[in-house]
Amino acid sequence: MASKQKILIVDDDNNIAELISLYLVKECFDTTIAGDGESALELFESYEPDLILLDLMLPGIDGYQVCREIRSKSQTPVIMLSAKGEVFDKVLGLELGADDYMEKPFDSKELVARVKAVLRRTKQVAPAPEPAGERSVSYPDLTVNLTNYSVVYNGETIDMPPKELELLFFLASSPNHVFTREHLLDKIWGYEYAGGTRTVDVHIKRLREKIKDHEMWKISTIWSVGYKFETKVAPVVKSE
């Protein structure tokens, strides 16, 4: 029998946390609860969850900092939960590496559906072992390797979350081709993704902060349409 997927619930309101746990246990998940940021980080190491439901307003270390700490060492999916519904809060959560964002109060069925959708996406995009070959695309001073999920820019390895790397690889593999935000959202996040096209803009912004325009190539915005990887040279592509 396959082992149950584990969900770490982080919320200082024990009643809400217990209710969430009840919903998830009914769906055959295993759960554990942390009431503050410090214990959440401790449980993350010992419990090794498959997904984290993370409230933002926590005593001590807040949810944003917890997400930063987790993203510095792991790509375990995170769904942020918050009463804050402003666009700024959502964008900040996504910029820190959250996979989804839900406003409180939320519907229990929607929460369970989003948990399942994020876990499916994470499983689908997990890189399969390819010991005999390599999938990469290279330009002057830039190599994006999808086999070992690495980016080398100006001779240095750049730390990059999977979704950013997959987006960069997708664009760079089709030079000078314009993609709409909707197309990129579907290709990188999947049609079941509950977030909007703003997610694409946030990830492009983060890519541009790490990968600056080069004299031979750059990530270009096509206003009111989407994005393209604009280049004056042909890429070196490996797809063995």
C-alpha cells in the first residue's frame, strides 16, 4: 500500500488548524500541526512533509520568513493561507516561492482541491532521471540544463527554483517566438492551476533580477501579448 502524503499545517489558531486537518484526513492525507514559525521549521525537518499549508500571521517568525527559510533549502510546495487579500500580499507570497495563495475564510472543498492540484503538478514536473543524456540549451554566457535543473550565467551557477528554471528553459528553447501569458501558464503550471496570469509576470520579474540582458540575447516583453526570448544567435541545444 502506498504511504499517505504528509501535510504540515502551520496556523496559530488551533481551531482552524484542527478543522483543516479533519478535512485532509478524510481525504486520506497524514497531517501534523505547528502553531508558530519556529516549530514549523523544526517540524519541516523532522516530519518531511509533501506540502505545507502556511498561515502568514504567526507569532515570532511570520509566514513570509518561514517560506524564505524553506525555499533556501527545499522546493517542497507551499500554499499560503491569509486573511490578507491585497494584490501586494499575494504577489509577495509568490515572489518568495509560494505555489498558491488562499484567502481566509475559504471553502473546505476548494482547499482540498488546491492541495491535490499542487501535489499533482509537483509530481508531474519532477525531473525524471536521464543518466544517458542531457536536455539543455546554451547561448553566450548562459546555459539552462533541464536534466540536472541548473543554470550557469556568466560562469556562475545561479540558484533558481524549478518553475523559474522551467520557464526560462521553455522560452530559451524557442528563440524569438512570442508566447502569451496564458500559453506560458498552461505549459509551465498546467491547465489546472488556480492562479492567474500575474504568476507569469512575477516569475519573469524574478528571472530578470537574476539574468540580466545580454548583448546577444534578452527576455523581451511584448506589450499586451506576452514574452519572448529575443536573440541574435542560434542556441546550442542538447536533447539526447
